[in-house]
Amino acid sequence: MKSKFFALALAFGAASAAQAADFSFSGDIAYHNDVIQIPFTLTSDATNVKVWTDSFLNGVNFDPITAVWNQATGALVGQNDDNGNIAPGQTRFDSGLVFSSLAAGEYIFTIATYNNFATGTNINQGFKFDHDAPIALSAWNQPANHPGMGSHWNVHLTGVDGATPPVPEPETYAMLLAGLGLLGAVARRKANKSA
């Protein structure tokens, strides 16, 4: 009898460990054609998944576009420009998606500036502004918005089993590598002076 109770307790503990959770991430984008990617996981079919922004703040920050992609196939699951009715704190032109049914799997949630829409139904096809020269967000006059809006974004994911911080843009990697290279050069110079 004790072993059955122990097995049931283990099974219940494992099931509750896989419970859906809520995640929030925030940051800043540098350029008008940046696309932030946030991977998330569903360990089983889900019936109430929500992904949304609440950072527009009536025009304080840029007007966002969000999308969800199947990570394995790259297929577009859904894209949204304006949906400020998902959760408290959203204002007009905030964005997001609600799924009453979403299959278990790995997904990518993206956030971009309006009107940097996906150019196709697969993430590999890219986004409208991909081939534009990057314009610093502080200098960009966003269509249907205004110049000088903020670069901050804030997103939430509910009903998912796991989510990881945003994937940095290639420019972030380049700056990180340049900084590490500079530190290495300074360290070598100090070592040569000591010798």
C-alpha cells in the first residue's frame, strides 16, 4: 500500500512540475529592423496560451508587431499588429495573440516594429525591413506613430511550460566580440610591458 501511495505521489509531483507557467521579458531594440526572438515550449497540447506586449504605453515606445512560429518547421502560426485587449496594462497598438488550442512543441515568439511584418509564412523568409540599412530607433519616424518614440519592449507569455530569454541580435554578438577582443589586446599589451 505504501508503495502505491509513493508511486501516486511521484506521478502527481511529475504532473505538477509540467504545469504551465507565466514568463515576462523586457529589453530595448537598437534599430528599426531588429526582430527579437523568444523561444518557448509546450510539453503537451495547450488550450489557453497568450503572448502579448504591454510596452507601447500610448506612444511612449514603438508600435510593436508580434508573431508566433513553429520552431521545428519555421511555419508562421499567427501574426498580430494591434490587440490591446489581452491583459490589463495594455494600451492601444499593443500587440499579441491568444490561442485556444496549440499543439505541444517548440515555438518562437517574435516582436518587431510596425510595419516590419513577416514577408512570408516561414520565418526563414524574413521580415519586410531585413534589407533596409538599420536606422537607430531614436532617429526613426515610425509609420503610423511618430519620431522619437522609446525603444523599450515588454512581453508576457502565459500558459507555456518554458521560455528562454530573447535571442540577441547579430549586432549584439558583434559588439560583445569586439569588446572581448579589446580586453584581450589590453591584457596582451600589459603582459608585454611586464615582460
